[in-house]
Amino acid sequence: MSLKNFFRNAAGSKHASALEAGTLAPEISLASASGQRMSLLETLKRGPVLAAFFKVSCPTCQFAFPFLERIHETYGDAKLSIWGISQDNARDTREFLKEYGVKFPALIDADGFAASNQYGLTNVPSIFWILPDGRIRITSVGFVRTDLESITVEAARASGKPRTPLFKPGEVVPDYKPG
């Protein structure tokens, strides 16, 4: 086993502990950092949801979220929703969003981490692509380049927009960063 795979397995592989693809996603009903109540069940009526759980102090989250914002800027619309789900308070979450240029909504899961626990989180970021029928299609833990590329394909399909590369030429982007 390579050292990268050892750490990937030890630190939470892309499918370790978090809910697996094919699982019915638990309902999420939380207030956003701006105070608006959001429900997964209601949002799925418009199309798929990309739910990305994070902590503001997590270096891998800080690295990953600008790429998630690129997905939002390119494909986010009435047919596709992207949510951050923060394990921090609203003030710290708003500061994180501003610092990393994130414009999609962030929900607050700080008190007891009910949503995080329902999704089986052991590490952040943990990212879930949830289909309109409520089933999880993609689960990704940490920063996994190939998973984000797969999510980009799904986002293009859901939005009806042409697929554009997520990563820019010359950008130094690792294949994997543990969360």
C-alpha cells in the first residue's frame, strides 16, 4: 500500500464513515448564516443539492471551498443548489465565506452537530451530491480531485450547461488532501 493510500485510509478515505452513495439522504433543516431557514426536502424539488460540510478552521476546507464556489458560479441556478454546512457559529461562518469568496449559502449545524451526525461525518470537508429523489449519488471526504471532477460533470448535466474544466491550466491541485 502506498503512503498516500495509507493516510487516505487512516484519515478517512473518500467513503470512510460518511453515508455511502445510494443511501437516502437524511433531511436537513437548518438556518443559514444569514438567518434564512432551508430544508433539503424542499430544495430537492428544484433539483440536486451539493451539500459540503465544513469547519472554518479546517485547512482542507479552506482549500476546497473556492473550487466549490467555481462550481456554483458555473452551474448554480434554479435547477441546482449548493450549500455549505458549517460546524461553526454564524458570525465565524460569514467571515469564512467572505474570506474565501464563497457566495452560495452556508447553513449552521453548530449546536450538537445534528446534521453532521446524521451524515456520519468523521472528517471535513465531507461532500454529498444528492439527487432530487433524495439518494446520495456521490460521497467525498477530504479534497479528492477526481470526486470534484465527477461533481462538475453532474452539475453540468443537472444545469443543462456545457461542462467546463474545474481546474485551470497551470494550477497546482493535488489529487488528494485529507480532511
